[in-house]
Amino acid sequence: MFSGKQSLSDRLVIMGEPIAQGFAVGRILHFQDILTRESTKRDLNAGQVEGELSRLKKAIDKAHIDLGDLKSKVTYEIDAKHAAIFSAHQLILKDIELFNDIENGLRQKLLNVEQIVQEVFGCWERKVRCADTEDFHERANDVIDVGKRLLKALAGDVKEFNMTDLLTDGVIFAKILLPSDTASLNIKNIKAIVTIEGTQNSHSAILARALDIPFVSKIDGDISAFPHGTRVIVDGKIGTIIINPWETEIETYTRLIQRRLTERRKVVRRACDVLLEINAKRIKVAANVSSCNDIKMAKIYGADAIGLYRTGPLYMDSPNLPTEAYLFDHLTRSLELVRDQDINLRLLDMGGDKRLPFLGAVECVNPALGLNGIRLLLKYPHLLEVQLRVFLRLSATFKVKISVPMVTLPKDMIDVRRYLLKEKEKLIREKIPFNEGIQMGAMIETPSALMLFDELLELSDFFNIGTNDMVQYVMAAGREDIDVVDYYKAGNPIILKALKEVIRKSEERGKEISICGELAGNLDFTKALLDIGLRNFSVQPAFIPYVKNKIFGFLKDSKVHG
Ligand code: PEP
Ligand code: MG
């Protein structure tokens, strides 16, 4: 651990938990979001204050108008209850006390307005958090949200300043990396991620593995003291960080990186050529994707299909509710790359830990047990109708099927099918083409779906098992909670037993069943999964060659009990 006695230029080794494999040699980039990051400080002279105040007024007006647009849209598309949060944000923005605080700060400190806005919002947030009221936490988050919006408006609506554009060999150092944070990173330039908090199953861990970026978490030490640009080595295999490494170490790791790249190319080439079969039944290794870029990777790595298309990012990256045209255009552009393949589009899986920016803060007593997946869509049917319509329209051109997330009761499937029928009827009336026989399947992610599987068999054309969620609900252990990782073990015998049962039943009925949770890409369990009858794997694109080669190895040695 960095003790303060050492110099910041001394070599230092820090241990952590390996989350995503691989090695990196790069430079530290401390990650902070727009509200807390150090922004460019400019000194003003007294004559420049009015100019800064006028920038502030314009930014407040701009942010106010944006919030108004958001409010009308959400009122129309969802309901007035969810739109109310934006009225509250407008009130904070136009609070005269807030304006006075910023103006006073400007006059006293003679610094650019961004600096003062950061300070004043930080101070307001602290005040609200200290207030002894029941809803203080929620209100502090509202203050943060408004502060971010104002800073973005001050930045002239340019895309949020992207720190990762600064270095081409950046190693992100952060306390925690949330899914919304990763959206603002220029992934191309990131060599590795290092965090203090984060688990194997967190969304950022999944993202890192998908992008083949080494990731070490739970590190034992204070990393904030090291300046941006400090040389660093990350070993995602054993979970070590070497700060200010020796030249010889840099040379060794550079060689390791090269060797890994060469091996990877070989593995990919081999995997793309191999055909996997057990008793004349094809074993498929499909890709989990959530963007056009993922689909490109899926092609490179030889995916047999798109086993899970997570549509959440299309919504999370958009400040407003995405329209039918927006969704259709974006998805069409992505799917063009896999015209000849089966594509499993998942209906929006939001709620819980995955929030929609335009829904504001949905109050939820227990996020993991609240309005998640299909429940949210059935509660706000407009969201569901638009997606079903888009997916149906896509089915005229692409081989798409529809997956329903977080099914708990057969009624969920019955209800969603009713909406599907209604959308089909509308398209027929409008003479818009679609595939009449489009398949719809339930995701098996809850204990209830496991227990009611016989009934779901009647209502689903196929199944995807989402082990990431299934494990958290079966084991009552949060997927992102470090304290309960010992309970959250995807490959434990209870889970495998449950999986075996549903795979058998589904196969007997001739209905395709796949696993698309992280377990499917865990090479330690490939053999166990084959043994319980799994024939359809859906994994991060970068894992496809490894899973295929592993399966190939078992088949060659006739080790699978098919
Ligand atoms: C799962 O739960 O296993 C799954 C694939 O869904 P997600 O990880 O997107 O919740
Ligand atoms: Mg899930």
C-alpha cells in the first residue's frame, strides 16, 4: 500500500482481485464524472464576471428548456408521475438562492463559472445529505443530476468532455465504474481498468471481459495520490498492479501482451473453422451483444448466432425516450452485419440497478425485487408496444426472435403475447410486412420461472437462461455485492441441477434452450454444462473462440456424456 513515506515515483506493487484477464502496460487516468472531476481553472478579472454570469444564465435557460422537453415527452409516453421529477429539477435550476450562491462565488473567487458551479453544487449536495429528512438521499441525487446537466449546458452541448481521448494507453483508475460511466469512456483508448469496488458479476466487469480489457478490482491501497500519466502495468491474470515499473518489467509484459495477441489470433482462426457436434446435434456458440461494435466482434470471432441482443444501451445512451424510428434505424444498421444469422432480440431489461435516464428516479423499495424487465414494460405498455412493433418490422428482413426478460409468472408471457398479437394486427392493417411466425421466448432468471417451467413450456417457443440474475435470486445474493460473493457462485451444484432439469424438459419438447449468463463463457464449467445437456452457449464475443476450442477438446477426447 502507498504509505506516504514513499515517493510517488517509487516502484510499487498493489494486489487486487483479477476480474478480467489480460495484461496491459499504460498510464494512469483517474476517472471522475463531470461533477467531481477537476476542470480547467481560469482566473478572471473583475470585468469578466458579467460575461461569465451571462454564460451561466444562458446555460440555465438551455438546461431548463431541455428539462421541459423531457417532461412533456415522458408525460405523453409514460405518465405524469415519472415526469414530475423533471419539474423538481427545473425548480432546483431556477432557485434564486442557487443563482445567488454562484454569483457570489464568481465575484469573490474570480474563477470561471464551471469551477464555481462544481463548488456550489458540491456544497448543496453535502447540505442536503446532512439534512435530517427522510427523502434527503433522493434529493441529494437530484442536486447532483441538475449540477451535471448545468455543466453539460455550459460545455455548449458538446459531447461530454472525454478524458479517454487524452491518452492512447490509458489505464482507468476509479473508485467504482458504473454502467453509465463506461458509456462516456472512449473504450478504444483504454488498456485496462482498476477499481476499488467491483465484483466479477458487475456490469462493468462484463463489459471489460466483452472488450477483452484486463480489469483488477478490490485493490489494496490508495491510488488517488498517483498523478495522471504515471506508468503502470496491470496483470489481470493474477490481479497485480505495478506502479512505476522497472524497464525490464515493461519489456517482459510487452512480450507477454504480444504473445497473447499471437495466441489469440491462432485460437480465433482455429475456432472459426471448427464444426461442433454431439450425436449429430450441432453445438452452437452464439454471441451476447449490445452494440454494432459487438456485432462486428461477434463476426470476427466466429459467432454461430446472436444469442442475446441487449437493447438497454439504446435507451441508456439517449436522454429522451427513443422513438420507433430511432430504434428501427439503429437496430437495422447493426443487424445488417448478421443478415444470415439467427438474432435473439431481448425486450428492454431495465429497472433495478439499470436505470433509464428519462424516467428520472423511480422510487423503489428494493431495486432487485422491483419493477424489472418485463414488469416495467407491462406497467408502461407504450414502451413495450414500440419495441414489439420495431422487432416485428425488423423480422421482415432479419431472422429475429424476441426474448422476454425477467419472466416470473406464466401470466407475464400471456400478457406480452397479447401485446404482440395487437401489434401484429396493427401492422397488417397498415400493410407493413413482418414475419408472422416470429418466435417469442422466456428468459429463465427467477426461481419462480424454474418452478413453473412446465407451464412456461406451453407459452414459449424457446428459452434463454440468464444465470447472472438466476444465481442472485436463487442464492439470495446480490450480483454486485462484494460481501456475498461466496454465495454467488454460478456453477454451484444447486444451480447446475436446476439447469439440467430445464434443459432436459425443453429439449424433450424440441424447444431450443441456451444459457446466455456469464456462466456459459466460464471455461471451468464448459464440461459440466455439456454434461448436463447444454448445446447452445451464448457468450461475450471475445470468449467465443475459447469456448469453441474447449468444447472441441472435449469432443476430440470423447469426454462428454451427451
Ligand atoms: C442474465 O441475467 O444472465 C442475463 C443474461 O441478463 P443480464 O446480465 O443482462 O441481466
Ligand atoms: Mg438478466
